[in-house]
Amino acid sequence: MDPRVREHAETIANHSTGIEAGDDVVIQLPAEAEDLAVALHEICGDRGANPVYLNYSKRADRAFKRAADGFEEPAHRRALYEETDVFVIARGGANVTEGADVDPETNAAYNRAMEEVKRERLSKTWCLTQYPTSGHAQLAGMSTEAYEDFVWDAVSLDWEAQREFQAEMVEILNDAEELRIRSGEETDLTMSLAGNTALNDYGEANLPGGEVFTAPMRDSVDGEVHFDLPLYRYGREIDGVRLRFEDGRVVSHAADRNEDLLTGILDTDEGSRHLGELGIGMNRQIDRFTYNMLFDEKMGDTVHMAVGSAYPDTVGEGNELNESAEHVDMIVDMSEDSVIEVDGEVVQRNGTFVFEDEF
């Protein structure tokens, strides 16, 4: 076993989740990540925790969705989640486009059926991470060995130093009333953050971490945004997304590629036409685009926004929580001709923050 796998498992157990004696732990990984499952089981055994191993297969998931005639909430799965203390989930797999031939309406129906199950899982201690596999290496345009180095270097960051760096942005956003994002000629978007909470993601729920994120006031988003970096969703690439918001709601949309999939996402439910998250990427260890949102949304010089559900911890008391079966992140490159303004003051210019010497 590569010693970095053991280090990865220890980071998950010590930093991200704090697995301890008596914890009931669900470890949900693809078959390609069996070494990580073994390392996590060893840690659980050492600590007196109780693991359950779920082997997640995108092939099996695709087969079920294509064969099923409608979906119901899986009560047995929800029961498992209700009894679980810690979830560890890793992405990986040989074919990242598995599921590309599942139609958007089917995915939307499945997500609606799973909404309460997902909410139960997110109410527990959880960690989403990446296991470096050949499929994701190919998607990133890297050799398998180079991708392994990329993933494990990002996972093994000095997370305390990253937390301190990001804390300055947390403070700015927590004092904010209005935020404005301008980039190039096609992005000019305003939103209210009043009363909502910015969170510092430094490798806990997401590993790697490296962002500060919050929720906009549900009906406050106005303007237009061009997401100039692509994303993979349900095994298909969506590129060149443009959204126009009025009173918080997407009123028009377009995409250069797979617009039908974008339409299906936005039509999932009422909440999927509202923004649930604004995130600011601050992890400069992640220095290249890889078509993997777990990494790409953390890149320095980017912001990302998610249509769909908001994280409850980011929504202030008395403010409306946007609820949806979807949560789809999309990225704006902020490295050139771009600013973030908070209450009329520029806090980031072309990727550099106001608290950095180069500003």
C-alpha cells in the first residue's frame, strides 16, 4: 500500500471527522479505493469504532436509474443514516462519464426522492474526499502518477495555516451587507449576505478544503453571470453557462454545451432556480483545472456559486433557507479583469485579496 494512502486515512480520521471509540462509521467508496477502505478500517479497529463498508458503483447506479419506473425514498437507507455518526465518502472510478446516458428528468426525479435521505446524511459528521484513479487522471489530462501526486499533495496541506489565511475573508463576509462580483463583460452580479454566516472550509467536510463559503439571501440575487469554466454533472460536460437572475431567481439561462442538462437541473424544483451558495476559492496548492469540482472550486483566483440547496449553517436565524434536491456548483475565473466588492469596497482584485501584500 502506498504510504500516502495511510496518511490520507489519518487525515480523514484525525482532522476531518475525529473518529473515536463507539462511533458508527459508514465508509462509502468505489472499488478502486479499496486501499483507502482498508486503511480506514484499521483506524476504526484501533480506536474502537464500528465501520460499515458500502461499495459505490456508478455502473450499478446507472443501471438502476435506467431500469426504474419512478423512485421512492429508500427507507432502509435513511434508517442507516439515522443510526450513523460519521460518513466518509470518496470519489473515484475508471469511467467518469458513466451515467452520461441517463436523461436529466430521471436524475431530477431520483434526486427529489433522495432529498430527505441526503439531508439526514448532511446532518451528521461527514467527509467527502477523492481517491486518485485513472479515470479522473484522464479527465484532468494527467498521467495516473502525476494525478496521485496532485491529489495527495492537496490533501496533505498544512490545514491550520490554511485556516488562518482564510479567516480574514470569513471576517470580511460576516460583516457584509451587500456583495458584488464583476468579471469581464458578462458577469455583474449583486447579492445580499445580511445576517448569514460565512464558514471556513479547511479540510473538514471537504478534503481537500480551501474555500470560504456562505449563502446569499434567497431573493436578493440580481444580474448576470458567465461561468467561464466547465463542469461535469451526471457524466456530461456543461460548458459556457450563463444565468440571469431577477429577485433571486434564474429567469433565463444558456449553455454552449449540454444546455438540456442545465435546463433539467434548473427545473428539478423551485429551489434549484435560486442560489444556495457563494464560495471563494483560496487554496493555491490547487493550481490547475481538473474537471473535478471538489478541487476546482477551491482554486485560488476563482469564485463559485451553486444553484440549489443552501447549507443550513450558513443561513442566519430568521433568514429563509433555500431548499432543493439539487446543489450544483459552477465557477467564474477571477484572475483577470475581475473584482469582488463588499459594501462598495474592493476586497479582491484579479485574484488577490485586500489582506495580501500584492493587493
